[in-house]
Amino acid sequence: PSPEAPPSEAQPRLCPAPRHDMRCSIGDAASYSVMVGIGEVSLLPPFEQWPELLIDRPEFQYPEYLNAAVELTDRIVEKGWGDRIALIGNGRQRTYKELADWSNRLAHALVENYGVKPGNRVLIRSGNNPALVAAWLAATKAGAVVVNTMPMLRAGELSKIIDKVEIALALTDSRIADELVACAQTSRFLKQV
């Protein structure tokens, strides 16, 4: 069957040939995951050399809207696995139930107290620890586009990221907040740290 042909009940649904301007739905995203890591469509082999991508199997059926953070926490709890260990760090273990509750509280605060809306960009600056995970999950649950940065970046480097991505809200570990506070004083975009 032709990759551009509309799917029918008789033939499996195939992903169309990639184009630079292409937008694909969540259902097609699994088939395009190979493109995400390399970023350039031109680095893939020609479409004629691709394997036949059959995505009608039940495990590839996704809703139109899917929140990765909800899937990684709340859905795990709903499946009855809430008491399993999700994170180990800072001298303690946290279960999926604890992580879901923590990230949900943070997500509500982001929406209700800071006005985060789907599509807003939120910068997170922290070391690798459970709070970073909870903050990323919370911002993702709120629908934000999360921009993680390393603790080693200084105000000048952070400013370039903030201005390029137009970040208005940054979450940070209080022990490394000084550089972000300095950015907020001169940034056209960063309003809250």
C-alpha cells in the first residue's frame, strides 16, 4: 500500500513519508521516535528504505492528548503499583504514590499561584535529586514545556537560554538560586524565580 494512501480496514495504517514541515499526531509519534534523537530528518535513510511501520497494534493506540508525567506517576498508582519504589535519593526512598502526590501538589501550585498554562516554558535549575524529578513532573503535568539546566551554568549562560526560549518562570534549588536571581534583574522575560 502507498504510504500516502488513507488507511482502510483492509490495510494497516502506515506513517506518511517525513517532511521538514511535518507535524504528526500522538499516534504517529511512536513511529517517529527515531527522528527525535537526531533532530534532522535528512539523516534518516530514504523513505523507500524504511521498514513497513505498522502502528495499528493495540500497544500503539494512544489518545489524542497524552501527558507523560501523568503516565509516569498517576497511572502507575491507578494500576495498583503505588507502593513500589519510584525514587531513591537524599537518604530516603519515595513510592509512586508519594511522587504522584508530591508532583500533583506542585502542579496545582504552579497553575494556581504562578499562572502556568499549557505551552508556557518553565526553567528548572537543580542538581540530580528527587526534587528535580518532582518539579519536572509537576511542570509537565501543568502542561508546561520544561527547560532543564545544569547547576554549573552562570548568569550570562542562563540569560542566553532564558531570552532565546522566553522563559517567564524558573524553579531552582535555593542553594543555587543566586545566578537565576541575577538573570531576573536584567531579563526581558524572566519574571519569577
